[in-house]
Amino acid sequence: MSDNKRFDLTARAQMRPLHDPEVANAALEAFLDEEDLVNGGLAFLFCDREGHLMQPILVSDVPDPAGPEERWAAMRWAIALCEMVGDEHAGPLALVLAIVREAGPVCDADREWHQVAIDACAEAEVPLIGVHVATLAEAVALPTAAPRPAGDFAPPRSAESAA
């Protein structure tokens, strides 16, 4: 993100909630610059429970292609932030995830990120507002899907937990 872009927290109350995919896409397009899209990564839009953007974060150091362990690690990191910043009365923050890349249509890797985001957020009871793909051409929302039943989550086991 370029240095001349600043997020105005005072404008948050006037913003429309990111539950509307078009509003979330517009927020992503405003947050991400051309360099971000060319370099790729993951954009996390942390929101209050009503869906108002609180803080966008771009993580550019994401393996490509990412395996299941990297996907779950990224989502656990984001969920931990949602839980830490949230409060005991309102619960954790809500989250919008965007897969950021230069070009291309929605692909299987995007759908894998989407499913891990759904499962990880459901498992931690963190509201997932949406998953998007942001490219130089456009930002698009992936279809909303229901989480798997609680016993069906399949986060990868690390070497330590297997021992």
C-alpha cells in the first residue's frame, strides 16, 4: 500500500457495512494499489460486528502456491487478531478475506482459500463476512457457503501435534 493512502477512522461510522459484496469490493479497490495487486498476497479487512471496516491489513509474504498448512496458519493468525481486538461483550471482530493477485479468473486455489476461511472462522466462531478475489481488473466476491459440520473440520496436523 502506498504511503499516501491513509484510512480515516472518523469516517467509519458513515461507511456502509461490508456485508454488501459491492461495498466490500469498493473497499478493496480503494485499499489496494497497483503494486499490491501485482505483488499479490492476502488482504484482511477487520470489521466491527456490524460490518464497518476498522482496519485493513495486507500480508504480501504468502507462499504461492500455498498448501493447507499455510492456509490454516494464515487464517489462525487473522482469527487470533479478531479475538484479541474484539471484546467480551461484543465478541470477536468480523472478517473479510481477499486473495490478491495480478490477474486471472477465480480458480481452484481461490476456492481452497475460501473453504479454509469458512471452516476456520466457523470453528473459532469468528464472523466471516465474505471472501473475495482482487485483481488488477476487478474485485469479485466468492459465493457465500455454509461451514462444514463441526466434526468435519480438517485443519492439517503439524509435525509437533502428530508426535
